[in-house]
Amino acid sequence: MKDILLEAINKVISEMGLEAPSVLIDYPGDMSHGDLYTNVAMMLAKKAGKNPLDLAGEIAENLKKLSIKDVTKIEAVKPGFINFSIDESYFDTAIKTVLHEKIHYGKNQSMKGKKVVVEYTDPNPLKLFHVGHLMSNTIGESVARLIEWTGSDVRRFCFQGDVGRHIALTIYGLRLMETKFPDENSSSKEKVAFFGQAYAKGSTYFKDHPEIEAEVQEINKKVYERSDNEVNEVYDKGREWSLEYFEEIYKILGTKFDRYFFESQSAGPGIKAVEEGLSKGIFEKSDGAIIFNGEKYGLHTDVLITKVGLPTYAGKELGLAEMKYNAFPYDTGITVTANEQNDFFKLTIKANNLLFPFLEGKLHHLSHGMMRLPEGKMGSRTGNVIAGRDFIDETVASVLEKMSERKMSEEDKKVVSEEVAVAAIKFSVLKQTLGKDIIYDKNKALSFEGDSGPYVQYSFVRAGSVLRKGEENGFAVDENFVSKVERDIVISESGNSESALKRLIERFPTVVERAQSEYAPHYVAQYLLALSGAFNSFYANSQIANSLSRLALTKAFQFTVHNGLWLLGIKAPKEM
RNA sequence: GCGCUCGUGGCUCAAUGGAUAGAGCACUUGGCUUCGGACCAAGGGAUUGCAGGUUCGAAUCCUGCCGAGCGCACCA
């Protein structure tokens, strides 16, 4: 409908001899202003030498002459808006579309055939998987799903820092610890916690004893070269345990990576790329190290290969871009990280473009804020970090507490409580604009009410419950349901909670498009809150289970919520 | 110091240069003989950090100031 009106407006204004700017046509915030509005008259008034309201009136008159299907009212108002009212039957048709498209409702083909890689989460083996990784995973997964809905071929990549200074510090810290090395039978949580402590120990010790620098560098070199059996043994065990532990978390979160990359693999290609860049004059030598002088491009200067000959994070990033491209020749390569890496990515993207001209315009960095504690930044070096797994487990525990009254098997409770907890966590991340920090207050439990994931899930569950009731009343939602709805069109009156819900369901695909084009899942999250609110209001105001049209609307609501939650990486449970 | 990002009710967040700045939490009040109360309805609560500017129109764009966060050469 938006497109139809847009076309009509453009036609009318060009017939009036006016140049069309990029016309805004949208849903008004307040339904009392009609179903759609445009501000085109105000934008053109000055150029046309007319008063905005008069011009709006003229455009409105000309639009009326076109007698556009389903448009029942065109009205020029106050400063110069033109408001449109759409016939109720148009929305009834939209509801039927939902019932046909089911779990595909909202998809489009805007990027059909494009290849896209999304790299996210990126935890480091031997280091703690903290709430920040949870955030990156949540956002990356949602973005990957949004892109899948453009018809693109998406690959999920995860890059893990299995070599480097943090590993050396962990191994050093291990030597300082009295605690016994955990055995194979310990839980993966214990195993990983052990290495987390070692890292904290190693890095705090290093902070107070800078004289161990040479020793740490020596260990680091051994890790790269795999030249020391003792180091290798610790390293291999730690890496294996970490990766197992990460898999457990991905399973709970609902992410499945297509491919893992490790820094130990990108080091070689990184060095090769940097040396090639050096010979081409893209990079230069300085103080024994190889650097990228970003100042020519208004960026910083960063070291790519240290004077000891080891690639830095930046150097390895240069190798990674090519490795990713070789694994899957993408049109768009997105990397999701916290915004503390913004400058770093500006730098490496620039360097990658210079080095690999075929990557020009393909690399994108998507940054998000950080999980912060009320008392300040979390840092794994100091040890005041919240483990991602602990955060999930604590949330699950409080969901279970809330579910204690529910009659449900223990097994089901376990599954559902996990789904609800993950919803609460993910939604709290995805409901707000990317890039802003989230303050995590341990004393304030995550919300299950109001603007929350569980609120949306609850609405879905409730809808399911009503549908079952409808079935008892002889309105089975089966193969014949849609055709029954088709025959029995019941047009509801406009202006009530039922028509408000209908209108929201109809605009879902446009919400998805916007979220896709801006890589902004929060539009979907915010929409789901509004949609759920509209449903709950409708539910409170009408008897649903005895009306086919209202059941049809409820079913359409269910599909829409289900699809929206899916885009956020959140499950829609049957019961909770 | 330089660069990037951000300041919206007590708190946490929305708002494509557009209409009366929206929600949730907290607070006050009302609603289960109806389909799940993790709900609904209503109320109070905002000089959108401050000062200018651009515009028919600014939370949004520009400039300055104040405040916060992040980054800035051999860590990742």
C-alpha cells in the first residue's frame, strides 16, 4: 500500500509540474491521523511558492481523482500533511496473506543471491566467555537472520584468538597457581574457570612485575612455534576444553556456526599479506616493526608485525579477511564487535582494501555497546567480569522460580525455562539501538514483565491457548481453516483494538525491511512490543474463541510474533 | 592533547527533519462467575545537558561550551 501511494503521489506532483524530492510516506504514530500520511506538500511548498496547506489540498484533490483502490479518505490537514485512510477489507486481506505465508510472512528477496558472511561472538579459548560475548552473539545471530530474510546466502563465522599474549599470560599465571589442574571429569565450567583464574593471575602479576616481560614474550613465541612440550600440553588441553564449553553455550543460545577460524591459522597468511604490502609500499618499516601508517587517511598508525617478527591482532586481521573470502566469496562481510574496536576496524578495513582491491566496499564493521557494571567497565584482566554462562544460569533459576506453580513435567520446565531466560537476555540487548552500553546490575534481576522478551513470549503462549479454546468451540485451525476464513470474511469496525492489531500485523514486512537495511534488530524488538501490547489489549476487550475472524486474527498474530522472535534469535514456546 | 560515540520523566530505553516527545520499571487508582494476571484500563511525572544557528518545522542537522564512555605503536 505504501508503494502504491508513493507511486500515485509521484505521478500527481510531476503532473503538477513539481519536482519530487524523496517523498516520505509513513504510518503516523497516532491512528487518529489515519493509516498513512505524507509530508510531501510541506517539502515542496516553498519551491512551488505556495502555502503548504493549500498545496496539500491541491495534491489531495488530484489524488482523489485517481480513485486508488482501498483508499477511502484523502485529507489535507493543518501544517500541510496529507492523511490517508485505508479500507478495513484491505487489512482483512493482509491477514489472509499471513495465514497463507505462515512462517515465511515478512520475508523478502531484496538481496536474492547475494553472499554474506557474518562474523560474531569471537571468544578467545582459554579466556572467559563473558557477557560481552553473549551480547555479540545475540546481535550477530539476529543480524545473520535478518540478512537471511533478504534472500541472501549467509554464512556464520566465528574467529577465535587461540594464540597471542593472553595465552602466554595464562600459561604464566598457571605456574603461579597452587590450585590443582582440573581433571577430565570436572564440569566444563570448572575447567574453564580454572583457566580464567590463571589469566587473571598472570595479568595482574605482570602489571605489578613488568620485569617478566621477556619471559612472557618467550612463552608467546613458544606458543606460536609449538616448540615446547610443556606449553603445548597445557595449551592443547585448555583450547579443547574451551571450545567444548563454547559449544554448550551456543547450543543454549541457538547459534550454529558454519565455520571457525583461529588466530593460529591467520597468523601465517597475515605475515604473508603484510610482507606483500610492505613490498608494494602500502606498509612501512619503523623501529624494526612493520606498520601501517594510517595518518595519510586520517587514521592512527598501528603495528602489524612486531620487531620480534610476530603478527599483532591487526596483522592477523589482514590474513583473516582473505581466508574468509577464500572460504566463501562474499559480497558483504560483516564483523560484529564491541565499539571499543571502532578505530581498529577503520584501520584494518582500510588496510585490507589497499591490499586486496577486490574487497573494496565489501567489509563492514558493526559495533555494539558494552555490558557494564554499575561500578564501571568489566575487565577480564582484573577479574571483575560476569561469565556468560553464570548469567544464563542465574536467569534460568529465576525463571524456574516464577514457573514453580506451573503444571509441567520437569523436563519441559527445563527446556522452557531456558527458552524464556534466553529471551529475557537477548531481548534486553536487542530492544535498544546498537552501540549503546547496557548496564548490568546484578542486584536488579532481568525483567520478565513490561518491555521484555518474556512479555512477547507470553502473548504468543496466550494466543495459543485461545486457539485451543477455539478448537473446542469447533473452530479447528487445520488445513481448512484458511479457506473457511476466505469464505467467511467478517469486516470488523475500525477504531477498536481489533483493527489496531490488524493494522500492526499488516506492517510487519516494512518493519523487517527497515531492520534489514539498517542492520538494526531493535526495530523488530520494538515492533514486537507494540504488537504484543495490541494483542493483549484485543484479548482483554473481546471474546475471541467464539469467532472465526477473531481466531484468524489471533492465528495471524501468532505467526507474526513467531517470525519476529525468530529474527531476534528467540524461541516462541507453546507453554511457559 | 587528538579522534570517535553518547547526554531524552526518579530509573531503563523508543522516536525516518514532522502532528500533543512514546513505552516499560517505580508510584497512585480500577479490573478475574469470560479464552493463562509474566495481563488490561487509567493517573501523576519531561525546559530532550546548556547557549546560539539553519529550517515552514529540530530530541534529531551545524557551531561553541559542560559532562560521560571508548580509542590513540609493537596487547587482543
